[in-house]
Amino acid sequence: MRTFIKIVVFLIVIVIAGLIALPFFIDPNDYKDEISREVEKVTGRNLTLQGDIGLSVFPWIALDLGPLSLSNAEGFKADTFAKVQAAEIRIKLIPLLKKQLEMDTIILDGLVLNLETDKSGKTNWDDLVKPDATEEATATETESTADSDEQSSPALQTITVAGIKLSNANILWSDASKGESYQLRNLNLTTDPLEPGVPTAVDMDFDVISTKPEAKAHVTLTTNAAVDMEKQQYALEGFSFSAIAEGKELAFNQADLSLKGDLKADLAKQWVEVSDLALAAKASNNQQKVDAKLTGQVTSNLATQQSNIDNLDITATIQDPSLPDEQAEFHLTSGIKADLKQETLTVSALVLKLQDLLLEGDIQARDILKEKPTFAGSIHIQPFSLRKLASDMKIELPEMSDESTLEKVELRSELSGSINQINLKQLALTLDQSNLTGQFAVSNFSKPAFNFNLKLDQIDADRYMPPAKEEKETDKTPTTTDNANKAATAEEALPLDALRQINAKGSIDIGKLKATGLNSENIHISIDANDGVVKLTPLKANLYQGQYNGNIILDARSDALKLSLNEQVKNVQAGPLLKDMTGDAKISGTANANAKLTGSGATVSQIKQTLTGNGGFAFTDGALQGINIAEIIRKAKAALKGESLPASDAPVQTDFSSMSGTFTANNGVINNQDLAVKSPLLRIDGAGKANLANETLDYGLKVAVVGTSKGQGGKELEELKGVTIPIKITGTFSEPKPTVDLANLVKDKAKEELKSKAEEKLKEKLGDDLGGLLGGKLGGSKAKSETQSTEAENATDAESEEEKSSDKKLEDAVKDKLKNFF
């Protein structure tokens, strides 16, 4: 046995001695040409070995290569595909006998790799990675042999590498088909010893240069990497990546990015975990700066395709001169769960804060990998000041009558939808003192279609309208310029295109509404708009102790808007309504009215010119404010008698028990022929026309005093029983011109009375006149008779002049009263 051992040791010594002596007897540089021919035979490329080849066998099997290069594929710009300044690989010999691979640090210096794509899309490595049929057959046979060898002989038990050192490497890539090129320059990579499952330090840095867009960046990476190929376990502890980029063509000329965290993966168990994830980004240009951070924890099960992002936290600060205080802040927190097998995504405990806006919610999405994913969830926007937010964001809001509006906005809703629609259910929106509830849906975002069913408790819409312009003193009297401006405004084209775009169907109920000064309750509005036809039907409201019902249809399908109205009011108190609407109640009483009208046109004035239809009205127990016809008649009576009336404290109004009439409309002209106003004192009949297009009047009134002692001043006007006063009204809506013929009628009555009195006086003096005649015969009283006759004539002329003056004063007074009324 001892002899056998000696023989074995002797043989081992002889083998080792031979291996040591082998490099002295064999020079690998003698085989350069043969090596180049074999490479060309396999690849079709020329391998150039410029430096010496160093070879040693014991105690390391070592191969040292000097400068070498591999030629490029034919038809590409670069001279070489790859070249290396120096390479060194060393493997310990003795451990190989124990099926252990121990390598020294792998050194590769000065690597230059040129990767190219020509205009046709062909690359300069296609011929290296696409073997022909013979090569594929050989590869298959080799793989079969290798599999057989693996089954017959055990693999290496351990593999250790002292490290990797890659220095001064440059990887250049250009794409002629896109005109793009990218470069990785000055790539350096160093590692500590590599052992399965044992963490090793990795340091890497390089520069990136891009031509499209023109930019450059410096990248660094450090980590402790643990790789166990057999167990398929991988870990990156203390991973840190940073990049500093700059470029004129970038959205931000300068950017600083960093990514940190710990990564663990077990591919055998198919799970991946990233803990302490921290992403930070700073970017700036001439006007803006962004500072953003993201943190969280990520876990993923590759088998079940389920992933979670826990404790997600994103913050961002944006600096921009256009922002309020030149800065805006953004903060988001949430948890995210994704199930790719079930195609679901859940965003829970979402909290989003932007300036003073705070949104909370939960969202669940389905079919996330399909063309039409859907989502559902809930949102809550905490109360905020929309006015302040708009100011902070430098958004100019429309001017409003009440600057205290938009101070409180809050929204709650359940929501669902897809990429092309959204549905809001259990909607609860608060706007200042108003609360809106119901449901609202929008579909087809490219051409939105709205569907809604809403309820609003109350709103004062006038607070949100533009403030009324103050009227200057010089503007109180309408002028030709005013009328021209008004006409120009009326001639502005109606928004037909906007009406054609409306696609909406739904209803809204309002508890209390104030708009244009009018107060109404229990309003119901139904809308159905599509293809250029807008139907507001039905419309309902409780209005000043009465009811309103209406139907309005707008048809914008042609070049002219077609308008159709069918409206009714019942038992409405006209006085408060007109007071709130215009500030002055010209008519009071209980009103019932209806109108059916149609019209068409591209402008407001054109619609006025074509209004056609009919309607009617009836007022009871009311008054015409601003004119007291009874008072006017009393003054007329006194003026004609040369008397004066004491100041009256009677209200300036004409009471009536009823006022009614009907009208027809034809091409913008309103025709009324049966106005009837009744009161205990007066009867007023009216007939005439009003032209809506040019706002002119042609109307006649007949005022008659009835024989009664009741009503306004009835006893004082008893003697004017049967007198009818005609009033002609012309002019415009803003400047009516009444013409009154009252004086002539009263004067006729006065003349009859004077004539009667004159006859009585003549009878009394008949005897004297006869005596005078006899005296004249006797030469006595002729002169006296002539003198009396002359005095009577002069008195009659004076009375005539006084009557004319009274007529003029009376007519002027009546005109003033009527003008004030209109």
C-alpha cells in the first residue's frame, strides 16, 4: 500500500510539473492566426489580436489578453463591433479537481461596443444571434450531448469569483432608422467576491449621452447584492441609484433623481418584496422648479399575480411664477392592491391634498387589462373655499353681485364608470347655503351626453350673477345712441352651435329659487336635449301664491332657431311679482294669463319679428299703480270751473275689480281688441297694437265715469256720469306719448250750462230791455242798452281765453300722469 501511494504522489508531481513547464514549451502567440481563422469561420468576422497572449496553468489557469478587436458587420459605419484594451481571467487549478470553481477577479479594461441599426431596421449583431440551419442542428446535438453529460456527471459543487472589475467601458448605440443615438461612456463596475447567497458590494457609474433629445446624465449605483442561482434567491440591500441629467431640449433643463430601497426576490417561491422604497426627484428650468418624493412598501406574488403597495406617500412642491405665492403643494397617501389574474385594482384610504383642497376616497377597478376597464368607489371633498382656491391658482372668476359667494364647497358621492363614462350616485354637493342631491352621469367624453336627476333645496341665483351697472344721470333719458346700442346687442347671433352640442336628459327640483329678483318655490324642470332640439317640458313652479306651468322648445337644427312657448300662470299676485322683477309694481291684483307663441331667427330681434300666436290675461281685485284716473278727472272738473282742490292724500293708483283681455301675435305685432277694466267708478275699454320688433305702441283707451257714489271719489264725480274720455297712446315702450281729449268733452258740458244760465238772465231782463226800447223811442236809454251788449261780448271772450288755458294745463297734467304710469 505504501508503495502504491508513492506511485500516485509521483504521478501527481509529474503532472503538475508538466503543467508548470507547459507554457515554457508552448507559446500561445504562435496560434494567433489559427484562432483568428476559427473565429472568422464561425462568425464571419475578423478577430485581431494586437497584443501578446499570456498563458499559465499552475497554480492558476490564467489567460491574459492584450488589445484585441472584432470587426463590424458589413454595411455598418463603425470599423469594429467590439474591442478590448485588456482582459484577464484566472482559475485555480487544484480546486477544479474537487469540482470547485474558484476564479480570481475578472478584469476587462477599455471595452468599446458599437451597436447599430441601419435604415432598414437591420442590426449589426443579427448575424451573431441568428444561427443558420446547420448551426441550429449542431446546437441541438450539443445540447443533447450536454444533457446526457449532465446526467452522467455531477455539476460543479461550488463557484466563487473574487470579483469583477470593468473599467473605462463605452457602449455606443445608434439607430439610423430613427435618427437617434445613445452612448454609455466611462462605464466602471467593481464588485467584492461573488459567492452564492453571500452579499457583495457593487459599485457602478457611467455617463449617458443622447442626441435626440440632446441631453446628458451621470449615473451612479451602489448596493450589496446577494445572488443564489441554485436557490433562485436574489437580494439588493441598501440599493441606491442616482442620476443627474441636463439638456436644453428636456422639459426641465436640469434634473436630479434618486431611488433607494431594499429588494428581495425568491423566484422559487415566486415572490418579490421592496421595502423602504424611496424615490426623489428635483427638476428645474428657467421658470419652474419641482421637488417630489415617493415612499412605500411593495410586495408581489408572481404565482398569484397579486401585488400590494402599502403606505404609499407622495409629496410634491412646485414653484412657478404663475402660481399663487409662486408655489403649490401636493400630497397623496393611499394603499394599492392589484390582482392581474382577476384583473382588479383597489385604491384604498386615498387622501389627496392640493393647496386647500382635500379629497378622500376609495376606488375599485375591474377588467384593468381589457380595452374597457370599469371602476367604482366613493369620494369626499372636504369643505373648501372655491374663491380662495381660484385666487391661489390665479384663475379669474366671473364678477358676481355677492363677493361672499363660493366660500363653501363640499362634495360627497358614490361613483362608477369606465374610460368613457362616469356616474355619480348619492351625490351631495354643498354650495354656500345650498344643498344639491341626486344622481348625475356623463358618457362619451368626446361628445358628452348628460343624464341627471337632481334636487336643490334652495338657492339665490342673483348672488352669482354679474352686478347691475349703476345708471348715470345722463343715461336716464333714452337717446338715439342708446337705441342703437340696444339694437346692436339684440343682433348678436344666438349660440346655435352650442345648442346643437347639448345632449342631456333629466330633471331638477328646486325647493326655493330667487332669480332676476323673482322668488319661486317647488320648481320642477325637465330637460330633453339631443340633435339640436332642446325641450324644457314640463316646467312647473309655485309663484307668488299662484302656479306657473310651461313648455319651451328650442330647435337649432337649421340656420335659424325655432322657438315654441306654451305658458300659463294661475292666481299669481302680480304686484309682488312685478315689484321683485322690476322694482316697481305697475299692476297689482290676482293674475291669470296664458300664451302660446312661436318664432324663429338667428338673432333675438329676428325672433321678435316672427313671434306668432295668441294668449289672454285676467286680473281681479287690483290696481293700476302710478295713475289715479279719478283724481285726474276731479282736477279737470275743478280747473274748468276755475276752482282749486286741496292736496289729496289718496294713493296714486286706479283701483279695479277686474281687468281682462286677449291678444293675437302675428310676426311680432301684438294685437289686443278687447281690453276691459271695471271698477265701481270707472269703465275702461282698450284696443290697439304693440310692435315687439321696434318697441312701438298704437293703442287707444276709452275711460267712462259710471253713475255710482261708490269707489274712488265717486260722489264728487256724480255729475260726470256718462262722460267718456278717449286717450290715444303712441310712441315707444320707453317713451309712450299719450294724447288726451278730455277737456273738449268737459267743455261741451260746461257750455250747455252757460247757455242755460244766459237764457235765464235774458228772461229776467226782458222787461228792462223792452222798457229800454220804449225809452229809446222816447229818446231815453239806447246808449245804456248798447253798453250792456258790449260788456256781455267782452265777458264771453274772456271766458273763452280762460277755458283755452285750462284745457292746455289739464292735458299736460294728464300726459304727465300717463307717462309716469307707462
